[in-house]
Amino acid sequence: MRLSKMLFVTLREDPAEAEIPSHKLMLRAGYIRRISSGVFAYLPLMLRVLNKVSNIVREEMNATGAQECLLPQLQPADLWQQSGRWDTYTKAEGIMFALTDRRQQEVALGPTHEEVITAVARDMVRSYRQLPTHLYQIQTKFRDEIRPRFGLMRGREFIMKDGYSFHGDMDSLRATYDDMYTAYSNVLSRCGLKFRAVEADSGAIGGSGSHEFMVLAEAGEDEVLYTEDGQYAANVEKAVSLPVDAVPSEFSECKKLETPNTSTIETMAKFLDCSPTQIVKNVLYQAVYDNGKTVLVLINIRGDQDVNDTKLQNTLTNLAANYDASTLLSLEVPAPEAQSKWAAKPLPLGYIAPDIADDYIQKQKNVASKFLRLVDNTAVDLKNFATGANEKGYHVVGANWGQEFELPELVVDVRNATAGDRAVHDPSQQIQTARGIEIGHIFQLGTKYSQAMGATYTDENGKSQPLVMGCYGIGVSRLAQAAVEQSYDKNGIIWPVAIAPYHAVVVVPNINDEAQMAAAEQLYTELNAAGVETLLDDRKERAGVKFKDSELIGIPFRVVTGRSLKEGKVEAVKRANGESVDLALDQVVSTVKQWVDEAVKSE
Ligand code: ATP
Ligand code: MG
């Protein structure tokens, strides 16, 4: 491609709309243009990168025996009603774009494809002889993200590869899952990314059947906890660890103390001159289930610990049946206005005790009349602890479970693991933290969708069984930008060679110099013919501008038909380290080709 013929616009200044380096660079280098919130035009250079990533994904997927297909983006509501996800996706989370068509049918733009693929399997899979089978696709997904940001990292329209496998039993699912773990690791390595596979939250079902592939970068929205020995890595949403030991309490007798202005753990510990580990903190949440029922949840947790929202959500989802509901719609710490909807009298916020009376809750049809009381593991063994007194400005010290307070029946793990904790597998290992960008997610679904939607097969004994499913996703457009987030310098992008839009650019410093142009044209033709994807910068621009642009757009190798041409040589520069060599004209193609091949092999 000749740059003189390309719609090629670079910006000198950082665009105000971009916050993180990769987003700024993709805009400045002309890879993307924002059309509206979370919606981007992928320009020709970008499309080449996306196609390269897609092809690597394709090769690795095909190598496992999975087959590519293409499913509809317009999805009928009834499939989502069958799986039970229509309300959660359109109302609760509201992440799905839904509309009513002119026949008054409800349809949605696909954020993911479990429902569609399960409907296909329900129709087509009859017998165990057809199993296992695995279909994948690469296409645009739509999600009405509440906070689209960071360019392609979190868009409302983005490219994903999603795959779904069907099995007769869990063993078969696990075998495919392991293949996917390897395939995803291969994809990320081949794309030149530094990453870590981590245990991921698998929702209310729990279990260990889910991993996320995290590209390590400061701008990552996820927190990854890991140990140096490489034995443990998990998303903080799911991570477990051993909290630091509690300091033994010095409160020997139980009494109520006046403790003015101590509504936080910090002020309370300071006032009482005790460790936060001697405090039982009582955290109030408001949960709303899919049948409209509001449940007030009171969690007792050790004062130095925090509640992990994902773990709590999973716990509450598992308790849905107790409230005649099937799933949780929302969970939040109730704001003062929200409390006025259900509180019978003002709550002693900041001073709540584990035994706060249920009559703080108004009698209402859609509100559970009693608090759902949960105690986190960290609070169970505390002795002589300090806690609220259900009265503003007062706390109780020296309290004990089974004496002043009844220990809730439901003991749960809802604590947030944090850096500095000890590891469960080896307490001598300390938990470390890192930021990660979630690029891929593999998931053992089991029979959740097949049961809900009636997708069954006949086993060897002629018995009807629900299909066992797995699903596997990679964010293709997110991956492309994550590569930039991991690889750039002050001058611009440094693409990993395997996914660079072009391998090389031939720069002609002066297009009016016939010898320069002739040499450049020849190199451009020969490089392309040899399989080195090459751009020709034949624009009517100053040499300095061309050099700057080639660095900004991050082409791995630059060949310059400049001064040394008189000696039959050209300058060849490596973008990654700035190394430059003079090459004889007849060496250029073989040398650059070798650089490309070596780089692609080692990434
Ligand atoms: P996140 O936690 O980042 O919202 P997710 O858990 O919703 O992601 P999945 O449903 O597992 O994501 O989708 C598979 C992959 O698609 C993700 O690993 C990610 O790489 C990509 N992806 C998800 N949402 C977006 C988005 N809004 N923009 C770009 N890529 C996305
Ligand atoms: Mg995910």
C-alpha cells in the first residue's frame, strides 16, 4: 500500500477524550475514530490488525477441532425467556440492547450467544455419537456498557470470538476445557502478549471451572492476586487467602461505652485504642430479587476486612429459592433515600449491632420482614470483641457470640482477599497484586442452559440427558488495544510483529529524487513479493514527518532510501529498539524477511 493513496491522518497532540496510553496512540496514529460513546470506526490499518488477531485465533481454534460458524446478531426474546436471562439482561443489568420490531416482537442485539447456540444444539444434536462438538464464531457483539471507556477496551460494539462446546459428560467437557486453556495461551503468546491465566469467578454455581486470561498492564480494570511461587493466581472477585491473625482482645468484660463520632472502623479503633481485628463490623446491604422482593442483608465481618461484592452476590443468588425467587437483580449498600422506602425508623448507621431488631423494617408485601443475617468466617472465632450498640454514639466492647449476641446460622466466605494476606496453599507465601486486562474467559457451564432450554441427547443406554456445555470467549478488539498498552514508547506504538498491520515501511525521504524513488519502488515490490507486508511512504511530506509517522503507527521495520544510496545502501531500522544498520540493496529483502520470521516465531 502506498501512503500517498491511503486515507492516512495522524495527530500531533493527544486527543482530550483519551485517558490511557493505548487509547491515545490508537487515535493519534489514525487506527480508530470515535463515532459515539463506545462505538468506533476501525480504519484500514486497524482492520489489518484485527484480521491478524482473528486469524491467529482461527488457527488455534481450528487446531483443536472446533468449527467456525456465524450466528445471528439479531436474537429473538423468546430464547432469552427460555433461559431465564431476558429480564436480567434487559432490566436488571440492562446490558442488552433490546427493541420491538414492527410486528411487535421483542428482539435484542446479541451480547453473547449461549441461547442461540443452545437452540441450535437442541435442534441438531440427537445422539451421543454426535458428541463432543464445538462451534465458534468471530463477530461484532453489542453491549450497552454503563461506562464505555478506554477506546476498544470497553466498547458498546466490539469484536469477540466466542465458542461453545457440547458434551455427554463432565470428563469430556474438562478435556475440551484443557484444550481451550492451551489454545488461549497459544493465541496470547503468538500475539506477543505477557499474560497470566487466573482462576475466575464462575457465578453462583461456584467450582473451579473458569479461568480468565489477563494481560498484565497498569491500566487494567481487573485486580489479580497471585503468589511468587506461581502456584496461585486468581481474580480478586474469586480469590481466597488467609487473613492476618487477629490481635487478642484486651476487653475482658462486656460493657456499653459512649463513643462519640466513631461511625467508621478507623475512628472507632482509634477511640477504643484497639485493633480493627477485635471489631465485628456489621454491614448492611439491600438485595432485590427477580420477583421484586427486597431483602435487607446484615453481614458480620471482622473490622479489618471488606465484603467482596461478587462473593456476596453469589451467596445471595444461592439463597434466592428461600425468597421464592430464582435470581438476584441488584445488590447495593442502601443510600439514605433508599432506606426511607423500607425503614420503619431511622437506623443507627455506623453503630449497628449484630442483633439489630427486625422491627426496623416496615411491614410491606415486597420486603422480607426479617434481616437476612450472615456471618463471615473471619468474625466467627472472635472473642471479647467490640461492635455497635444499636444506638448512635455508643459501642459495646468485650462481647461474645453465644452470650451477648447470637451467632447467625449462615456462616459464609464473603471477604475480599488482599495483597499481604497469606496464601492458602502455602502460608509462607504472601499474596501479591497486579492489574490485568481481561482478554479471554473460559468457562465450564455444565447443564445450566441445556436444562433451562430443554437441549438433550440420547446416551448409550437410550436415556435422555441434558447436554453438558462449555463456553470460551476472547475479546479480539480488546486484545489488539491491549497489545499497544503493553508495547509503546514516547514516539508511538511498537506492534508485536505478528499482529502489526504491516511488517515494514519503505520511506522515501525525498520523492523528487529519482534514484531514491526508483530504489524504493523496487524494494517495495520485492519485499511484498517475498511476503513481507510493506508500506511505501511516497507522500509529499518532509522526511522528518515520515519518520515520526512511521514510529507513531508502530511498523516494526523501516527501510530508508536516503543518503547512503549513493554507495548502493539503504538504512534499515528496528522500531522496537531503534537499532539501525546499512544494508546493501540486494540484501534488504532477505534480511528484513529474516527479521520478520524470527520475530513472529519468538513472540
Ligand atoms: P468484563 O468483565 O471486562 O466486562 P465480561 O466478563 O463481561 O468482561 P465475557 O462475557 O467473558 O466478558 O466476554 C468475553 C471477552 O470479551 C472478555 O474476556 C473481553 O475480552 C471481551 N469483552 C467483554 N466486554 C467487552 C467490551 N465491552 N468491549 C470490548 N471487549 C469486551
Ligand atoms: Mg468475564
